[in-house]
Amino acid sequence: MDADSLLNPERRMLRVLQSKENHEWTLAEILNTCEWQDQAVAVGAGHGLTNAGFVSTTETSSEVIRLAEEGVKAKQNGLLEARLWKWISESESPNMGSLQTQFDRHEAGPGVGLLKRLGVLLEGGVFNSENPSSVTVEIDARSAFLNSLPSGPDSLDSSLLEHFKSRRGLIESVISTTRTWSITSQGKAVEPQSLVEKQSITEITTELLQSEAWKDADFRPFDVTLESTTPRTGRSHPMQALIERVRSIFLEMGFSELVDDYVQTAGWNMDALFIPQDHPAREMQDTFYLENPKSIDIPENLTDAWGAIHEHGGETGSVGWGGSFSAETSKKGLLRTHTTVNTIQYLAENPTEACRVFSVDRVFRKEAIDRTHLPEFHQIEGIIMEEGANLQMLVATLKTFYAKMGYPEVRVRPAYFPYTEPSLEIEVKWRGKWLELGGAGIFRPEVTEPLGISSPVLAWGMGLERLAMLVLGLDDIRQLYISDLEWLRNQPIL
Ligand code: PHE
């Protein structure tokens, strides 16, 4: 390698190394002589010179014992046992009750254990030791041990080292690498004049571009192979990023977005969708009913129409569910259990205009939290209403959506929902397995006719968190919402 292509820090370091030919240079010596603050510059230059054959690097790795987070605190405030022992020695009647007033609960508990192992026991309700001076000696030795860190393990007292290793968070062992550099014969042969630091341009400014000086300028190339720190900038939460992606796919497919409230009535959430009033999913253990508003008014013509449908099928030719329909039940306030509550209201307001509408929004179900369930989650909902809309179109739309999401293998299977016929379950192939992501179907006449909806309506509702688990490769849905910063930083940009 040619000395001409050396970078400025490499030139400076090689000049320094040439000044003392048979010397092993330590990092501190290099920093000092080269007048650098940043050890990364020295290590980088040493690396470059070694690759060029001008320098040889000797690396030695060794274990270092240093203070961990709790250890740093203990060094500042004193070890827990030292503080306890001081309190015992100074207190008139050091008993359990006063200990609890002087020390936090998270210290008092472990503290008693520590004292016990030092031979300080509760006797007649008072802390006491048979041999107070040996307690002091031991505690002082422990404090001195912490003060002597960082240190190599070999120069530490081995029993104290074992002791601290068994306690949480006080000390930690790290491998530290020390480097020394010495010049090679090739390095010695480099002509001093080729080691003059050159002015090279590292930043392109408007002035530079306007002045035309750039034409003869010497630009410093970027070395994109070097490791660098990742800048900690703000970015969207992966769930938000996923919502944006889903949104842009539906917009691209010609849909408009519907955004609506999650406080709804049982009437729209269930009755309008021909979900029978005694359906188990309506019960308190599945649905969050509200105290306030406990009930929300619904126009009588609607509850009458739903009542007729539920009791005997209205004008649709259906036989309905039978039994008697309660308008009071319709008016109950609840947190929506699916976003279909919003698409059905959209249709009720726009019963005759062909449309493509979607939403990505929050729903609530009384679920116990576990690996695959949350009481609050999101659904990706959509409808297409137009003359001639059919099952094939529904399946094609869902396949297009998942293909755009990056999942080309989609299948549908027969399913059941009270409001659709036929009803489908949508499954996506992921890592060789079929995973169920949602439901779909064509709204039944019992749903569309009372609202005056004139054309077939294709509808679907899919779980967003389920999809997020696929996209992010998660096996626990809770990971999405625990705000684990380390995890969040490492998520791909969606
Ligand atoms: N609402 C259904 C659910 O919550 C999904 C669905 C929507 C099914 C529209 C059919 C039609 O699971």
C-alpha cells in the first residue's frame, strides 16, 4: 500500500511512531503525542496503518471486574450492611420496628438477611452481635473491595469476589482489550514528506460549490465499511408504522377511510348486525358495557325495524330469531367490540351510493391478557358496496391486500357470523403454517333491508395486532405495548 492514500490521522500517527522506532506505544501515549482526545481516532488510525502494513498491533484481552449499577450506588451511599450496622451501632434500641422506619421496605427485608449472615441477630427484639468488631472488620473489607474496583480478578481477594458475585447488580465482569502499536520496517521506510497532513474536504458546502474551488479540491472519501454508532432519533412506533402502511394500501386500492367513535350502542354494535339479543358474546364477561353513558337514545323507527327482523324476519322472508326484542337492550352504551359497528352506520347513512370504505381502529373485548389476547386491540375493517359485488370479488380484494402487505399466499374457509352469508375466515401462510387473521362475508338481507341498502355489501374485519405479530415475527402480542425501548430501537422500518 502506498502512503499517499493514508488519511490524516494515519499520517500523524505514523509520524509519531517514526519518532521512536523501537517502542511499543500504548493508547495513552498515542493520544498524548498525537494530541487527540478521542480514542476511537487512535484505534481507527492504528487499524488503518496496520492494514497498510506500516504498523503492527498487539492486542491483549483481559477480564476486568468493575462496579455494576448497584455497586456505583453502594460506593456513593455506602453498602446496605454498612449503613445498617452504623444505624445499629448508633441507635439506643435497634429493633425491627425502628429499622422499618429508617429503611425502605426494599432495603429492610434483604438487610435483615445480610445482617444475619454477618452474625447480627434479633435477640429479645433487638439487633445484637456476639462479636461486633469482627462485623466491622468484615464490612470495612467489603467497602474497601468496592473502592478498589475496577481491577483484574487476580489482584482481588477471592472470597470477597465470590461474595460479591453472588449479590445482585453490585459488580460485573467485562473483557477489556488493550492495544499497543509498533512500527514495522515498511513503516520506517515511508518518506516523511508523504506524511504531511493534507487539507482534504470533508463537508460540501454551498460556498464551495459556488466558488468552483471544488474542481481541484481533494475530497476525503467516506469509509462505509467502518462501524459507527446508530443515531438515537425518534421514529414511529412499529404499530403506528404498520397502521400507516395498511392505510396507504387501502387508499391505493381506491378506498376512503372512515374514522368514528368507539362509544356505541348495543343496537348498532349488535342488533343492526342481526346478532341475537341472547348471543353469549353480548354478556358482561365478553363486552364492556358502560356506566356512563349507560344508555344512548336510538330512533324508534330503527329499534322497531330491528325488532321486527329479530322477532320474525321483518319483510325479508327470514324467520328471524323468535322471542321478544328489547329496545332497552339496544340502547345500552358499550365500547365497540368490532369496527363493523361503524361501517354499518356508514351504510345506513349512505344506503344507495356505491362505496369502498375502510377503517383501522381500536376495539374492546373483555379478554384476559395473554400471549395472543389483549382487551384493547385494532381491527382492519372494510366494505365494498356496489351492484354486482360478489364473493369472488371479496376474495380477490383480500388477496390483493395481503399480497401488497407481503403475504401472497391467502386462503379462505367457510365460517359463521350472524350478519354475513356466506361467511369466510381468512388465512395467510406464514413460515409454512396457515394463520387465521380475520373474518369476512356478504351482509345478509336481515342486515341490509331494514336500512334500505340496495346493493350487495362485501365486508371484512381483521386483527391488526395479529398481522403485526407476523410482520415483526413476534410470539407474544404484549411485546407490542410494553414500550421496551431496546426492542423498539431494533425494529425494522416498515
Ligand atoms: N366483525 C367480525 C369480527 O370482529 C369480522 C367480520 C367483519 C366478519 C365483517 C364478517 C364481516 O371478528
